[in-house]
Amino acid sequence: MAADTREGGKNGNRPDEEAALSARLQRLGERLAQHRGTNRNVEAGPGPGSDPSAIARGFRLSAELVAGVLVGAFIGWAIDRWLGISPWGMIVFLLLGFAAGVVNVIRAAGVSGGPDPKQ
């Protein structure tokens, strides 16, 4: 019988506890909504991580430039070794590789589509 009395006491307080818990949960939800609203206003402007595709495009453009320079440097080094004209092949082809890299970056960026076929 003592167990029935304790459980009865718990059941009697249970609606009050649930009401208090529900009220606390509702207040917490309102505070979270307010906090999220202020964070959205702060994060609404363009930020460094706002567009992942822009980061990918930047990496692609930088890879185009670096690849052009490295290929030009390799070809210049190979010609220097083959013909024995030590710095000149490397200098010329390094500059040509840089120019090719810049042209590739311009084409990849969409600034120029290449030579005009109508001319």
C-alpha cells in the first residue's frame, strides 16, 4: 500500500511537471528562434565561405596558370639539356609557358572564347 501512495503522489505532480517542462521548452524554442534570426542577419552578406563553387573555380584557374608555367619550364629544361644552351631554353619556354597559362586562365574564366571563327 505504501507503494501505491508514492505512485499516486507522483502521478498527481506529473501534469504540473509536464506543464512546467512544456513551458520551459516553449521559452527555449522562442529564444532559439530569436538567436537564429539575429545570426541570419549577420550572415546574410557575402562572406568568404558563401559560394563553394567560387572556391572551386579559383582553384581551377590557379591550376591552369601553374600548369602552363610548369610545362613551359619542363620543356625549356629538356631543350637546355638536349642542345646544351643552358639558361636560354629555360628562360624562353618559361615565358612561353606563362603566356600560355594566362591565355588558358582567360579562356577558362570566360573572358575570351578564343579566336573568332568568323574572321
